[in-house]
Amino acid sequence: MLKQALLYSLLFGFFIGSTTVNAEKLTLSDITVKKLNGQSEKLGKVLSNKPVYLKFWATWCQPCREQMPHLQQTFDRYGKKIDIVSINLGVNDSLADVIKTKNEFKLTLPIFIDETAKLSQTVDLIATPYHVLIDSKGRIVHKGHKASVELDSKIKKLADNNQQVLAVTPENNSINPLVLDTNVSQPTLLFFASTWCDWYLEKSRPQMSANCVNAQNVINNLYNKYPHMNWHGILTRLWTGQKELDDYRKKYSIQHPLSIDSKNEVFLKYRVKKFPTLIAIKGDREIFRLDDFSGSARASKMLLQLENNY
């Protein structure tokens, strides 16, 4: 319960300091998402000229699950007046898990998967659950993680003949993107991870949690064996700030370089939708990708081959 409380506290801090992307005019029509039948579709074919309510979630996110009845009730009440769309992040989730959750909560609203992560980046998502309200002019009028009275009030106003709702004021985004130096003579190893998947998923996704723990231990050993390679530890920005990075580094006695992908651009560039993931590259060419760390033998073999070849 303490960790859950800390997570909510962290979420609150994120949303107070987060920024809105292009709040005055947000264009979503060209962004591609995946349907539950596996086919891809542009949001332009999903959304009309109505106001839009986007609800982002993950099957392993406990607050997201708690809010599912609210989401369905909102769709039942306002689904004809507002385009209400459920967006699964597609991060550490399978299509089967999404469909299972849909059936479990008897969800009847449209559900899509943000397969490319472009939609999440466009609305500057940094944690789930995430509610985004967009008026018929394309302006963001609400963002937050709570199924709150404020959210419900704004939804009602948008549904009642699109009553005027003040847009969220854009904030000055001073966060610099993560820049990686990969133009080096030795191979580059990119290790994508999170600071929380080991403890947060321990009960709900024990195998996933164990893989996160094993991965960091494997990477630590490989870094000690091959320190001359160009290592970059890259943390997802989901629920993660500098304090979480520092605590994580201390927890696992991490020596390799470690940074937060604050703009989500590196995860997007390398199409990483699962963490932990280790990617080896040489220049712009990907040599291998590994996301199963249940044992250390395979990773060790790949690094040895990399060493011999380069």
C-alpha cells in the first residue's frame, strides 16, 4: 500500500509539472493505431467532428483497472455526443491481455492500441491512467490521471452542445531530448528499462517482474565484462523522474551510464514497446535485439559474438 501511495504521489507531481503539446490546435487524424483485430487504422477514420475523450491505460496498471467502470459508464452516457476512445499503451502488453481486459470489464467502447507510441508522444503522456479531453476545435481542455469530478464536469459541458471549456494553458517545455552518441568505433549497446517494473508488477505480473530484475543483473555483469563497448542505459519516462533514477541506480549498484528518455524519442526511434530490451547497434544498423532475460547464457553469447566480430 505504501508503494501504491508513493506512485500516486509521483503521478500527481508529474501532471503538475507536465506540458501540453500543441494545446491550441491538436491534430490526431494522421496518427495510426491498431485495432483489436490486428489491423492498423488512422484516427481520422475513427474520430468525427465531435469533442474527443481519450483514455490511456495498460492492463497491468492497477489504477487503470480501477477506473474501467467509470470509463464504460461515461461511454454509455455520452458516447453519442463525444468520441470516446480507449487507448492501450501497447507497452509490455499483448493483444490477448487487452482483449481479456475488455471482456473482463465488459467494455463496449472503441479500443485501440498505440502501437507506434506516436499518439502517446503527441499528447505528452508520462504516466497512466491518463485522461485527455479535446474540444471540437482541437484544443486540449483537460489532462490528468484521476477519474475526477472536474473531468466529469468538463465531459458534460462538452456533451451539452459543446459548451465552452477553457483550454489547458501550454507551458514552456524546458526538458532537453536525450542525445546518444552512437557514431563511435565500438558497438553501441542500448538497454531499455524502467525503474518500477520489478516491484510494481511483482504480484500482478510476476514473470514480467522477474525478467526486469534478471535483466538488470545480467546487464551489470555484461557491463563489467565489456566496459569498452558504448553502453547506454535508457529509462522509460513513465512514472520516472531524477529521484527514481537515483534510487534505481543505488538499488542495483549500476555503474553503466543511465538516463531518462524524457521526450520518449529514443524509445520511439528504436520501436521499443517492451522493457527490458537490449539492442546492439553499429552505426545505424541493428545487430541484435533481446528482451528475454530469464537466463544469462543467451545474452552472454550474443555479447561474445559481438566482441569477436567487431
